[in-house]
Amino acid sequence: MTEACIVGWAHTPFGKLDEPDVESLIGRVARTAIEDAGIAPAEIDGVFVGLFNNGFSKQDFPASLVLQALPELRYISATRYENACASGSAAIHGARDFLAAGRGRFALVVGAEKMTATPGPQVGDILLSAAYRKEEGDIPAGFAGVFGRIAERYFQKYGDQSDALATIAAKNHKNGVDNPYAQMRRDLGFDFCRTVSEKNPYVAAPLKRTDCSLVSDGAAALVLTDEDTARALGKAVRFRAAVQVNDFLPLSRRDPTAFEGAAVAFQRALAAADLTLADIDFAEVHDCFTVAELLVTEAMGLAAPGQGARAVLDGVTQKTGRLPVNVSGGLKAKGHPIGATGVSMHAITAMQLTGTAGAMQLPKADRGLVFNMGGAAVANYVSVLERLR
């Protein structure tokens, strides 16, 4: 069996967009991704849509909305995938399984979310659905409060890591300046990110506003095919490995200061790819909050438990470091339209690997690592990608 390959992609800017709904966002990227792959819409055999929704839009059941923009896809299979903030990666896995089963030759994956039309308090309540409501539903500040408690426990165990969190925020905002799709393209600097102020208040102590990803609209799309077919097309990025690992939903059932499910996912993905972390040139990881990137740094094996700050403060994860992390600006600067995030991470990684990332481009980008998670490291997806042609 040959591995699945990404052969086309499309990406909207992220932010407060004029598109009135998810249908418009889906339509904006679906045809563009197919055209980018150099194939005709009629060659698509299956559609896979990542969308969290859960109250952001009254129009649910989004899979067939793709047909509004691409009537040529009428009568083929189309399915919606939802796995919290990893809904986009879940759709990618569905497409990979579809191709591996021989059910089709080309698959279209679309991830999208329209969030900014929803009032702030309602957004917080919707996002809290990615936590375990029976135990975590009354935490102040919603999902930010969940990660605030994680950060608080981590600080209690390993000491105040505010410098590391501010360094992560400043790094990602600096990187986001070079990303034309990013919601916030401003280099805020370490001092602003480190200091509590009227413009940077606590959201859920010890997390400040600069520690939290943005509420966003946006969409991204990929075209996937088998490796043999991909070799005949203009460009191709191969999945060297793709792994999903789930953990307990309640934080009470696990150590909140360690992303153990994520660590297992990284270990399995690198083993399946027959690589070590030293073979990876860059990583796009899920920094919904800066403390999440800190814990992911440890989960991937870049630092020992409790030592993630050392890698961050020593510049290991900077764009010029040994393993650049979130050269795109991450969710922190790029934005986090829930269903689009996993698809976006794979699209931007494909751009890096094909040398088409523009100002984001790294001088060496042969292999990339993607980590997308749903909830607080509950649904953990890791992909190892490399350029095929």
C-alpha cells in the first residue's frame, strides 16, 4: 500500500472575515485547492469536511455544502468530521482511510469555522464543550480557565514559567508577521507579552491575553491522492506517518502537567516513520494557549518533563533554532478557526516542504511535524510529512 500524499491546497486569511457563513468559507477554498492540484473537479471521489460548530452556526450538517460551490461533485460521498479542535485532522484521517481502502483516487478535505459572529460569552461556553463539563463546566473564563488551571499546576510543580510563556507568545507573534494568512501580523515583543497591563490583562491567571489564541473565521482545503498518482502531478507531499491517540477527557483522570497522550502520539508517529526528532526540520504544533506549546515541547521529546522552558529560553524553537516551532505564528498569531486549524497546519507544512512558503520559508525544510489536538490533549494527531516531488 502506498502512502497518501497532499497534491493541492488552499487557505483563506484567518480573522474577522466578511464571509457571512461557513458555506461561503467552504466555497472559497474548495475549488481553489482542486485547481492547485491540477485536476478537474469531476476527478474528486470523496469529500471530507472538518467542522466543530457546536453552536457557532445554526446551519449544521455541512458536508454537502461543498456542492453549492462545486456542483460537479453531486452524487459522490461527503462526510463531516468533528473531534473538537482536531476536527480538521480527523477529516484528513478519514480521507487517508478512504484512499487506503481503494474507495477512490482523489479526496478533497475542507476545514472551516465561522466564530466571530457569535457573542463573546457564547463563544466561551461553546469552546468549553471541548472540556469535561461534569467536572470542568463551572471553571471561570471557560476553556482559557481550563488551561489556566493547567498552567497553575505546572507552575506549582516546576516553578514560575512566565518568562517561557512570554517568550513563546513573542516568538509566535514575530513569526506571524511573515504569514499572509495570519490574523495578527504584529511583533508584540517579549516585554509586552510578559507584562500585565490594561492591553494585556489576565484572562485566566497565570495566562494573559497574549497567552491565548484568537477567535477566528477561516478555511483551508487539501487534495489527497495515492503516492503512485501523486508522482505524475506537479507537486506532492507524502505522509511518512499519521497517528491518532486519545486520552481521558477529565483532567482528574490524568496528570494535567503532562500531555501524556500527545507524547504517545509523537512516539508512535516517529517510530512509524522510522525517524527520530533529530530528523525533523520544523514543527507546526497546537498552541491554543502558550502553556500548551510549552507542554508539547516536552511531549515531543525536545525537553524533559518540567524542562520545556529551557528549550524555549535557549532559542531551540525559534525560527533560527535547532527545531523551529510554529514558523507560521501558530494558533497564537495565525488564529484558530476550530475546524480549519488541522487542515491549515498541514497546508502550511506542505508549503514549507515544497519551498512555496514565501516569507515564512525556512532554508532547510525536508521533513515537517504536525501536532493538532482536540481538547486539552485528549484527541492527539501527529503527522510526519516529507516532500515526494
